[in-house]
Amino acid sequence: MNKEKSFIHLPPFGLGFVSLGIQIVFIRLLLEIFQGNELSVGLVLSVWLIGSALGAAVFQPLLKKLDLSSALPVILFPILLTDYFLIKITPHLFGLLPGAQLNLESMVWVSLGTIIPAALLMGALFPCLVELQSASKISKSKNITEIYQWESMGAFAAGLLLNFILFSVLNSFQIVILCLMVFYLFLPGNLIGQFTILKKVNRLRIIYLFFCIILLLSGPVLVNYFHAHIYKPYLILSEKDTPYGNLKVTRLEKQLVLFSQGKVLYSTPDPFSAESRTLLPLLLHPAPRHILILGGNLVGYLPYLEHIPSVTQIVYVEIDPTLVEFQRKLIDSTEFRTGLKLEFVVSDIRKFLTLGTEKYDLICLNQPEASTLNLNRLYSQTFVRLVKQRLKTGGIYFFTIRSSENYLNADLAQYINILKNTVESVFTSVFIVPGDENHFLASDTNYFTDILSRYSEKLKTYHLRPTYFVPAYLNFRLSGERVRSFAEQLSRQPVTGLNTDFNLKAYLYHFRVWNRVYGLRTKHVFNFLNKYKFWLIIGSLLLLFITKIVLWRRSTMRLLMRLSIIGGISVALEIIFMLEYQVLFGTLYSRIAIIFSLYMIGLASGTAIINKLNLKKVKDSYFRIVTIGLIFCAILFIPLIIFEWQIISNSVLYQTMQWIILPLIIFLIGLFTGNYFSLITAAFYAGNKISAAGLTYGADLAGAVIFSFLSSLVLIPIFGVTGSLFFVIVLLIFVML
């Protein structure tokens, strides 16, 4: 009997493994297409949950009615492979060159088209497993919670392996194949012998495993061949999935172009960018000695830095060691003059500024704009304060954003204004050089009153002869008419407040700028939501209150509604957790697997605890206790927001938060969610012996669908992280009452 039981646990474990493994791989692939936009994680998650809910509540009962349940394991293999390659060719299907950005509408359609088929099958397999084991003497509610528990444990195992081993040694295609192998291996012959529904697929399963081995071994060759055809006119020289994103080194004619998460980092050689991002701050400072360069194409900057005799140290910071190694190889053949010290630091930029003490004369930020939460944290007030702490007296801070040569539309002007307000809140002297790129110069010493004459004079002093950023060009950029026009256009679109890590204003204004370019309908929707946001919240709460009254006498429907809300809130908290983690530490891409696995082991532990208690009757007080636990988890986020500066300023607290407190919070969210699911399932099936096996699972997923979608595309973009968190707390109190 024990042996039989152990085999019974293998299929849900395998399902959990393949489900989370595929989910994380697809999220990472779509993050590359969506250029690292973290809110797309919530979008992809909501689409995955839509498919899972439909699979559990609709697709599986339909297959059962048609006597086709045995087809599920059969079609899983071709469907997942098709989905993988469909994601890969998405930019090609949209006619996009590498580095081009999708608008929000396209992101939604891409997610639906690529994720739904796989998620539909995963969702249908859960109630299928429940039906397979329905012959046992275990009650249906306990059977469901046990499968839920073992599925969560399989997901936990997948998360651990992905985070610590697989992402380091295999590419995404090989990981998909490996997940499929685990799934088919965990349908052993003993189990097939017990359940006649699986006898039909035994031979095909063995064939699939054989093909999996072939594809696993040939994965790199197949992926390289595939990329060679879909990335034309770029020639891909190398590609690597690093812990920080997908990195591609490509060649276009005589230029090397680097892409990270689908976004162009820089190209080389590129003398115009090198001159415009180096010479201004370098020549305006009286005598720079120590220079901090935060990312970018260092090899392009060195020819100009070498001409400045006062420079003795250059520190280059980049989080991805692969990019650092790339720069080292480019610089190897360069001869430096005696006394010039070049230091490479592999670190998150904010972590480096937080934990270090050395001060610099110039700090140059060479990163893409605030198009993601990870990048927004490099343009927040907290970041600017960190920069100021690391500047010497009279030091200069410099960064560049894309703009428009002559005309600023409303969204672009507001985006520039929010960045300007943020920098001005920290530095006493801020100047913007207008043009198709806006160069921000900030200092507590006013170097910016006579830029052109100082620039021209220093060029002669240091015998520098730029090719593009010559005095005549700078004179054109700084003409009185141009500077006045730029200032007037900004003044016509004033914005209040500053860009912070958690209100995400720079990110949201940047989002509006590019959605204005790619899709005006989306912009109008967001403007409407922003205008009536508080009425929408009140209306939502009123609708839930009316629904609760209507369902007051229908206990089973009320249970399903409560489960949907709690399941949704749990996913919303998970999304908020991931965003807070990204804001504080900037390593979500490399930690997403372990975050998901901690949440899943929390779910498994929560269901196991309720099963062990073997409750005779589920009381309302049990639900309230678990809900209070979730409220406690939500409240724990608030100090992270209020005391963010104190956290990142204290190295011990910073490390404790990253490795102990936040992992504990995500585990507790999963734990209380697992508790609630088990309690609802026990109460629901106690009075509904003949109900379909996937009802509570489907209700849980339905709530998760709604909340993950709303959190990513409405709540967080409109209210920010803080406002979304308070809304979640209000909902939890509503459920508890």
C-alpha cells in the first residue's frame, strides 16, 4: 500500500515540476521580447492562469465527456515545443527588428497566443489526476489537497534546480526538453498498470523520451540554426542566458551591437555616442581625478579619458560578468599611459553605491532609460541621493535620455520634467543640454553658466579633436533660441512630485511616451483610468459587497467567491513582492525561479498542515485566522517602503532583508494561501459530494487570473506599488468581515 501511495504522488510532482519549469522559461523568453518590462511578468502570469482555470473547469470536463482524457499526456509534447518556437519567432511575425519595442496591445496578444495552449493542458491535467486517484478510499477534498501539495513540491524542486543549476548549464530550449522528460519519467510503468486511462500512451511515452534525449543533446545547434534565420540582418556571434538576462552579441556590417533582454545596450565602434557621453562632464570639471562609469561601452570612452592628465583612476561597474569580460577583451589591445588605473567591478549599480565608501569627481550613468522597474530605480530620488553621497565636493553627475530635436509632445515633456524635478531635489545646480538626446548635468557647484567657452577652451588645452561633438555642434545645441524653446515647452507641461522607487513615475511617463508612439488607444484607456481611479476602486468594493449579500444564503457559492478573492490577493501580493524585490535589489530575473519555488513550498506546507490537523468541521474562525495571516504579510511590506533609505544605507540590514526577511515573507504568503485553499476545499466538498474535481482549483485560478491582470496593467501603473498594497489590505479586511 505504501509503495502504491508513493507512486500515486509521482504524477502530481511531475506536473508541478513541468508546470513551473515551463512557466518560468516562457516568462524569461517573453521578458526578452518585452524588453525586460517586469509588469509583463504579471501579464504572462494572468494569461497562464486563464489557461489553467479554463483547463481545469472547462477543457478537462469536456475531454472526459468525449472520453479523450488520455490524449492530454500525448499532446503535451508537441504543444509545448510549438509554443516555444512561436515565442521565439514573435518579433519576426510582427516584422520587428531586434531592439524594437512592442506596445501594450501587442504584448497582450502575444501572451495570449503563446501561453494559453500550454496553460490549458497544465490546468486540465490537475483534475485529471484527481479523477485517476478517485478510486482510493481518501475523501475527494483530501485527495485534491494532497495532489495540490505534491504539485507544489514538484514546482519547488523545479525552482531550486532552475535557479542553482539549470540556468547555468542549459539554454532555454534544453530546459523545456528536460521538463518534459521529468513529466514523462514520472508516469512509471507501475502507475500505468494501475490506471487503464494511461495504458494507451505507454509506447508513445517511450518514443517521446527517446526524442527528448536527442533534442536535449542537439539543443545548442538547433537554437543557433534557428536564430541565424530569424535575426537577419544581424549576425549573432554569441548568445548567453546569464542570471541577469538574455545577452546577444551581434554584428551589423562593421559594428558590434549588444542586446540585453531584447534592448540595445550599446554598439561599438560608435564615436558619436562616446564623445557625447564623455566629453561634456569630463571637460566641465576643473580637474577630474577619480571617475566612476556605471555601465556602457567603456572601450569607446577610454581614448578621451586618456587625454586628461589629472585622471588617475577609472572604475567601471557592471552587474553582468559576461559584459565585463566582453569589455576586457575589447580593451586588451589598448595601451594605457603610465599611472592610469582601470578597475572593473562586477556588482549591481545600486548595491555598489550603497555598500561602498570611495568618492569620485565624476559619476556617469550609461544605462537605458526608465523603461523597466529595474531601470526606473536608477532614476529615482533614492538613487540620485546615493550618487551624491559618492561624489566629492564639486563633483558632477551625468546621464543621457532620448528626446526630440525640436518638438516635445505632452508625454515626453512630462517625462523630462519628472526626471528634472527628481535631480533638482538633490542637487543645487542642474542643466539639460537639449537635442535629440538630452544630456543631464548635475552638481552642487555651478559649472554650467558658460558651457560652450569652457568646453572649447578645454579641448585646446588637452589637444582633443572630436569628430562629431565639436564646438560648432555644441553651439547649435545651446543656441539661445533652442534653450528658450526647450524651457518653454517643459513649462507648459508641469508635473508635481518626484520619481521614487515605489511610485514609479518616470517608468509610467516613459511608458506613456512609447505607447503614444505605438498605440494611442492604450494611452486613452490609461488616461481614463487615471482620471477616475478612486471611483473605480469604490465601485469595485461596492460590487463585491453587493455580491456578498446576494450569495449570503448560498454557502457553496460564497465559499468559491472567498477562495477566488484570496487566490487573487495571494497572486497580487506575489507580484508586489517581485516588484519590491526588483526595486531594492535589481536581481529579479536571476531570482524569479527561487521566488516562485519559495511560494510553492509555502503552498505545499499550508495544505500539508491542514491535512495533518484532520479537522472534523471547518469553522469560520479558521478562515479569519488565515486571513489575518495574509494581512500581516501585506503589512510587512509597508516598512520596506517607508524605511527604504535606512535599509539600503545599512549594509547588514540590506543583506538581512535580501536573504532572510523577504524570502520568509513570500514563503508565508504561500503558506497562508495553502491553508485557505485546503480549508475551503474541505468545507466545499463536505456538502457537495458529487461536485466536479476541478471546481475549487478553478475558482482559485479564476481569482488569480483577475488579480494578476489588474495588478500588472491597472493597479500598479495607476496607483504605484504603495497604493496597490493598501488596496489589497482593504480587500483582505473585506473578506474577513
